[in-house]
Amino acid sequence: IVGALFNLLILGQKLPMVGTIWNHFNASTGTFLFGLGLSIVVALPLGVALGRSQTVDAIFDPFITAFNATPRLVFLPIVLIWFGVGFWTVIAIVFMGAVFPLLINTYAGVKNADRLLINVVRSFGANEWQINKLVVLPNSLPFIIAGLRLAIGRAILGVVVAEFFGGTEYGLGVVMVQASQGYRVDILFAVLIIFMTVSLLITAAVKKMEDRLSRWRPAKVKTF
């Protein structure tokens, strides 16, 4: 396994597929980042709107519940028909996997925002935008970060599933499929380690971001 990692990452060993491991790594990374970024752009404002407006909540909640309860894998044939084999199919699967954990956690965080603080800020003449900026989003940050960590895992899973089932011609999932067909267990484990390393690095970066954004929170005082 170590030898396979060295040959793939350092020596740039040619794979049975086109190109080196870095070609497939770049393809998987691009679809992962694009799909995750799109889910963040959609989930955060929609989660805030759902939490702050009963009307919006009543309109969208049944659809969100239904789609979230449906396994993402069942959408893959439909997505393949709509988008064909390529970049956008993987992005669509990544988006569908990542958007709901982040959306639901953002909604829960907004719902749990301190009502007393909201009323205090409103009494000083703050509008809805200022209330969300000063109170709702800072209080919802732990929920949002938790949702983002879940979304990262779902997004990586979406990349692998889409590439496994022919969503694209390039990607680390494609490498694993080809390696399994050729009984290359060393390459399989090498790609698995790459996935695990990337997941750990991204999760650590999100944790670091949470620590920086949460500096304003008072430290917990231990009581006896």
C-alpha cells in the first residue's frame, strides 16, 4: 500500500486509465468543491428563511422532508438521463447529498436563537437583516458548523457514488472501479487512504474556522 501511494503520488505512475492519479484527483476535487459550495449557497439563506418565516417554513418543509427521507441513490438514473455522463452529473449528486444536512442544521440553529437577544436588538430599532447578522447567525454558528461537517462527509460520499456508477470518466471513484476490476488491491487501499486524508484535512480546517469565528463566545465556567 505504501509503495502504491509512493508510485501514484510521488513518481506519478501511469494508471490503466488515461493520465496519472493527479488528473483523477483534480477531477474529484473540482466536483466536490463545486457541489459543496453550491449547497452552502443554497442551504444557508434558505435555512435562515425557513427559521425566521412561518410562511416559508410551511411552504418548503414538506418538500424538504420528503427529499431528505429519499435515498440519494435513487436520483442517480434520473440525473444521468438529464445531464449525461460528465461533470454536472457528479455535481448534482454531491449537491443533493450535502445540501440537506446543512439546511436542516441551519434551520435548527435559527429556531434555537435567543429570543431575548432578538427582542433586545429589535427594541433598538434593528431591521430583519441586522437581527440576522447580529444575533441569529452568530447564535446559529455551532449548528451550521455541525451541518457543514456532515455535509462534507455526504459530499465525498456523493463523489464516490456518482463516479462508481458511471457519472463521469475521470475521478478517484473511477480509479477504484478500474483497480477492482484488475484486482489491484494496493491501488484500492491507496485511493481509500487519499479519501480519508482529504476528509480529515477538510474537517480540521472547518474545526479551525469554527474556533476563529467563536472567539466572542464566553468560556464555560466550571461549577462545583
